[in-house]
Amino acid sequence: MPGITTPCGRGGMADAADLNSAGETRAGSTPAARTFSQEHRLPMILGTWNLETYPSPSSPKGMAMQTVLNGHAADVWFLTELHADFHLHAYHVAFSAPRIDAPPSFRKAAIASRFPLQRIPGLDHPAEGRLCLARLILPDTNETMLAVSTAVPWRGATPQWRAILGQEVSYADVYEAVLMYMVARVREERLPGEDVIWGGDFNQGLVGRDYVGTLRGREALTRAFDSFGLSVPTRNQAALIRNHPAIDHIAIPATWPGNTETAAVYRPMRKGRHLSDHALYLVDTKRRYGDIPRIPGEPR
């Protein structure tokens, strides 16, 4: 589709500690990818949740969501629609770039990791406001893993994308073009042999009747995951509405050990109402790693 091009240059790297609330970075170094060692011993748990409408972390909703996320204690969270000041105790957090059509504090995607991480800065492209890339550094071996958090546009964003692109395009055109840009960015930043884990809000069911996406979107997303050899444990799960398919997903390497075809679904509530219009998903990957170095201030 004209108007959205694939990336043409690798961004620099930045330590999580070098990020400020505006997402600005200072250049850092790139660690080498290493082979996974079976002697690691703890299961890696991944989670994803759309926080809906960028709640301030000091608001009642924001504080309740932080309590939920801390309570589930995933090793890596793929978070979407969150405030730039949002934080989790004992996690390193990297955010996507600010959107060009929203306040700077509204961030479409983020990665929160108990592992040290290095955020990969974005390029000058409108889709970068929906994409967060970070390199995770696993304990003991310094093995790395490329984490990807995305919020692919929903149908209601089509008018904004028409204005951004200056073209009369369909929702399916927008979805596929933005997704393919993201695929190109992941492919460009991935180190040789490096595992990719990918989560977030994809606004697309992968099975059954589709209430929010398109057939083209389903095919494009399936191709995207397949191109990196990923399995999608959330594929057969339900959304917040129980007879709708999940549109938030977690994708992991199909070569990882254990059962990778199941995910736990949660629908957190506060005062009798759902905290978000999206369900929360957790995946126990059976992937194993060593002890995580404690973050300063983390209780023992």
C-alpha cells in the first residue's frame, strides 16, 4: 500500500535506566545473542493486558491495575494503552514513542520486564507510536531475547490513518501495512539466532467468527507470527466478551519446551465493573532461566 514504507536503517540502543518519561534515550551497546542453556531452572511467565484509555498511575483505576499486574507477577508484560508515568515495582519498563495524534503521555505499547532490558529506539514513522522493541538480557548467561509489544490499529482508527497517509484507504489496507512495517522492524533488529517474543493488542481474532478484524488481517497476522517461527498460546482463548475470540495475543518460539498451546484468561474487576475492556492473558512458557538479579529497593 502506498504511503507506508518499511524501515531502512537500524536504530541505536539504550539502557532502560536512560529512559525518561518522554521516551528519550542515550546510546548504549548491543550484547551478543547466546544459545539457551537447559540448566536454567525457573519457568518464564509472559502476560499481556490493554489498560484502556491510558489511566494515570495515581488514579483509582491506575492504582488498581498496578495492583493486578504486580499480583500476577509475570516475568515480562506486553502492555498497551498506558500512561507514560505508569510503573510497576521491581520492573524495568520501556515505552513506545509518543503517537503523532495524541498527547505525549499517551503510549500505545510498552514492555515491563523483571530482566534488565535495553530499549531499541524507533525510527521516524507514524507506526512507531504503536511499537515497542526491547532487548532482554537473561541472567547468568547474558543470553538475549528480542521482546516486541504492539498495538495494531483497530477499525475505528481508519479515519486518522487516512489523514496521516493522505489517501482513501480501507481498514484492511491500514492494518496490513502497519503490521508489515512492524514485521520489517522486528526482522531488522533481531540478532542472528535470537529468540523473539511478541505480545500486545492485535485487534484481530485468529479463530472462529471475527467481530473486530478482517479475513485479510487474520491472514496477515498468521503470516507475521509464522515468519518468526512463533506459536500463539492465546489463539484459541476468548476475549473479555466470552463468545468473542481473543484479539490480544502472546506469541513465543514454537521450539520452546512444554505445552505452548494454552493461556490463562483473567477479567479483573473493581467495584463490580471490569477494569478494562480487554481481558488479561498469562502464558507459562515452560522456558527456564536462572535467578533474576534483584532491582535496588526490591523486598526480599
